[in-house]
Amino acid sequence: MTYPKIPLAQTVVALCKAKNIKNIVISPGSRNAPLTIGFTNDPFFKCYSIVDERCAAFFALGIAQQIKEPIAVVCTSGSALLNYYPAVAEAYYSDIPFMVLSADRPKHLIGIGDGQTINQRNVFDNHILYSANLKLDIKDEKNVPVHEDLPIMKNLENRFERFLGLQKDIQEHNEIELNKAINFAKLKKGPVHVNIPFDEPLYETVDALSVSPEVVEMAKPDNAVDEHMLRDCFEEWMAVSKKMILVGTNDPNTIDRQWLEEISKDESVIVFTETTSNLHHKGFFPSIDQIIAPLSEEEQKALQPDILLTFGGLIVSKKIKALLRKYRPKEHWHIDEKKANDTFFSLSKHIETTPQLFFESFLPKITHYKKSDYKTTWKKVRHHRLKKHEQYLNEVPFCDFTVFNKALEAIPSNTVLQVGNSSAIRYTQLFSLNKTLEIYCNRGTSGIDGSTSTAIGCAVASEKQTTFITGDLSFFYDSNALWNNHIPRNFRIILINNQGGGIFRILPGHKNTENFDTYFETTHGLNAKHLCNMYNFEYGYASNVSELEERLNSFYEASEQPKLLEIFTPKNLNDEVLLNYFDFIK
């Protein structure tokens, strides 16, 4: 087998292999050549080549999201590394295992005006679990200084011994730092950065390894629920008659069905689930904004829980956040192994375990349910809202609202849905979705910058077909995502093109002015047809109901190319329909 000659590159590749990091996303470059040689010449690794580093990082994020294991991204020195930052931040806030391997110049070439050189050490400091700064190998004993007063042979002997000693210290340092970084990514679920200096020559190879790095495992944390806290939770839970469970971003199949059934039996508990919660039960309350938005002050006060129990990632719904910040629960408990955000300014307990472990420890202790009309009251509200929702759909013209309804209904069962940020995820939250779908969205930072790349990474890693539904600004912003030779043929993109940032028309502001159109909505006349031709996507479009229904009928049929369906909607109507919706369903 072919290996890079540089011991440091061998060490990085060998430890990634020993710790089962198989997926490697490489952006072409020269300074990272030793790593590229090592990864691509070993059949253990699955290597992907993605030129645009920002797209590469989000593509890797989509894979890591699915496999739940770290994936490594590899780049050359200089500004290439900075393009990883948006995905690093997303991984940090979404608890996705992620590993950045950045090649760097040697220390003596930094800060002297050398090309393609920046200060790379600790560059992600505020959004990283661990930063490892590796040391440059000593190339040979000639680099070790001599003592002129010693005999020549003694000098050579001393220099060689010092060379071996210094190189051994460097090797030990690098192994320790690499082990720490990989362990943090695997066990603490988040991004790590390993900065790796290489000196030239970069392309030399050997037929055998010169290193055998030690593999150090990290002790797994004990997630058992604290008995004292469990007892306190039980006493407080049984004492109140209004409990709300609010579930944010959550992976599918992480909580046993029996605990969902148990929760649903309690009439003093209502469970609000976001689209990205991947939790379903007929007794739960999806489509949060549908229920919350039309409420009067008196009704909002009536919804205020005594105890709010949350788990999962960040919450999409601004309306539930506003309500619970205004009418704060007396107690807010959050279940998470790592962290607890004080989103509603009332956090009282951080239960440091998984939701599954908490429920299996907590729910069996409940022998009777508190009498309450809390859930019954809100079930009536939900029933009314759903009837009005269907009525409204039948009355409004072709627009974003009706398009989302049609597009979401058409997605095949037992597939994956990736949703773009901004208006796409907010519209999606208003509809009851197929319960067999697995649903994801980059809600760690809620940015539009890498949604398409993430969806493609997900499609590559998942055994199920992936559909990505997105708005136009998000899609065109990340259009380099399509510059990717790994896209599966069954990947589908639904692009809703309303000629600008439609969400800004919903927010307060002076609409229909030149300033608004240019600097907020960013009106455009772009379409995706030429991009599809360039990147070998099958392209279709629709601009009315009959065209949309016709295109959707064949959209998911097998094909030799991935497909994109672009749906054009009237930008000056969409905001009016959505804002009127909340008045109508009241």
C-alpha cells in the first residue's frame, strides 16, 4: 500500500482508521496532499472530493447527521479553512460529531508574508469542543544544532540521540492531541479542529508505515438519572395540573413507543411537537403555530403551564417562545446529556441524561394521573383549528401556502425530508405530515447557507430516498452544492421560487418600496433551469395547480438523474394569504 512519507500524516490517517472514522471529505489542495495521499490510498476510507469548502463541510454535516459518527473534512492552508466555519457552528449547536483536519504552513513560514497563509491555530475557538495543534516533524538529525567543542563522532552521536528524543516527544504530543480530539467528537457529539503543519516536500510516498500510534479510548459518561432529582421531579409533577412537554429537533426512533403511550394517557399533560421532533402520537399537538398564533391574551394565560418539560434541539416556533417568555412556567426542566438552554428565562432543572432514560426511570413511578381539563380544553381548540385549516385551503388561490400543502402530501412514505431554513421550515410546521417521514433541518444556527449541501450529504448517507424542499434565496445561495459527483439518482429537490426572500414580507416593515425590494426581500428574476442543465439534474417547473399536480405525479418515479421541480408562486400574494390564515382559523 502507498503511504505519505511524512510521519505526522501517517499518524493522522492511522488514528482515524483505528477509531473507525471512515468517511473523509477532501477539498483539493497542495498543502493537504500528505493527508489526501494517505486517505485515498487506503480502501478502508470512503473519500469524497468536493471543491467548494463551505459546501464540502455542509455535505459532511449531512452524512454525520445520518451516521451519528464523526466525519472528517480535509482542506489546504489559508482561507480554505475559514469556509468551514458556518458548518462548524451548525455542528456545534446541533451536537453533530464533526472533525476538521486543516493542513497548515510550518510555524517559521507564518506571519512573514508567505502565500496562502493565515493564523489557523484555534481559529474556531468560540464554536469548537476541542482544538488540537499538532507539531511539525523534525525532518532529520541535521536540523539539530552541534557543539563545536566536542569531537565529530561524539557530535554526530549526540545530534542523532537528540533528534530521536525530540521526534519522540513530538510524536507523543501529536498522538495525545489526536486521540483527545477524536474522542471529544465521538463522545461529546460536536465539532473538533486538528491543525496540522506540513513542510515540503509534500508528495513523497513510502511503502510501509514508520509510526504505530497508540489508541487511547475515552471513558463513556454515566447517563443514569440522579435518584434525588428523580424524587424531586416526581413530587413536583404530581402536585400540579398543567404540564407541557415541548419537543424540538429530535432524531427518529430515540424514544420507545410505550413511553409515548404512557405520556398521552395523562390529561394534565399536553405535548407540543415540532416538525423536526420526529415524534408522533394522535394525542400530541403538532403544528404549534396553528394553535398558538390566534390566541387572545386570556387564552394565552390559560395555556401557561405550571411545569414545562423540554427536550431536543432548538425550537423553530417564535410564537411558542414568545408565549412562554411572557407567561413563564413556574418550573422549566430540560433533558439533555450536555446542555440546557434557558430559552424561556425560567430554567430550574437540567436533567443530564437522555429522554429515553429519563422516561423509563420516571414514568413507571406514576401510579395515578392528576385530574385536569388541561388537555381536553386544548384538544377542542386543535379540532377547531384543523377544520378551519382545511376550509382555508379550499378557499385560497395558488400561492406558497397551497404549494407546500401539495408538495408535502406528495412525498413518498418511509423516506427522508430535508427542509430549508427561513420560510420553508415555518410553512412546513403548519401542516400535518406523513408520520413515516424522517425530517431534518439545520436548526443549530438556522442559516440558509448550507441547506442544499446538507441535504445532499444526507441523501448519500441514508438508505432511504431524500427530498429537499427549499426557498429560492437559500437554494441559489448554496448553488455550488450541486457541483458534486456523488448525488444519488433518487435525490429530489422541490424549489419554491417566489422571486425573493418572502419571509421578509411577513415580518414588520415597509413593503413594496425600492429599498425593501433591494435590501430586504432581494427581488430577483432567476430560475434553476440552466443550473440543472449544467449539473445534470432533470428539470421541471410549475406555475399553477394543474401543472403542479401533473409534475408531482411523476416526480418520484425512478430516473437516471436526480430531479428538481421549480414552482413559481406570486410573491405579492403569499404574505397576505399567510397572515390572513391565522385570523381565519381563529
